[in-house]
Amino acid sequence: MERMGNKAMATRPKTGGRQKGTPNKATREIKEIAQEYTLTAIRALAEIAENGDSDAARVSAANALLDRAYGKPRAALEHSGPDGLPLSAPSLVIMPFEKE
């Protein structure tokens, strides 16, 4: 074992525990319980989207519904150069080789 300060660090790969990506038992149970309320939650979001007290509440609920129905939109990428001009590839200038 290597020492780093007062702590010993293992040099061998980890061999025990859950497989990577496997949720622990408590997480799995909570997820199962929460999934029982899916229809209720969707109905509540729809109610808020249609009849919410504020514009912010209605927009937030509508976005939540759309995200669940179609997935979150990807981040926008700018496809233009400075000042909105088209992108341009750098020019390659070939200089003749001069003998000495």
C-alpha cells in the first residue's frame, strides 16, 4: 500500500461492492415508490401549465411536461464567426522553397 499523508491508498483494483451503474437498494426502493405517482405528477403539471397563478409557474410546468415528453433540448451552438459573419477556414499559403 502506498501512503499519502496519514492515509493508506490501495494499489490494487477494487473487487467488492456493486457493479458500476447499479443503484443501491434504498435508491431503487425510493424510485419505485416515486414512479407510482407519475400519473398524478403529470396531471398536476398539466393543471399548473393550464391554470397556474403566474406566467412563471405556467411556463415552468409546460417546460417540465415537454422535457418529459420529448427530452431536454440540446444546448444551442453558434455557427457563425465574429459579429455574425460566416465562419471561414484559415488560408494555407505555400511558399516556394529557396535553395541556399
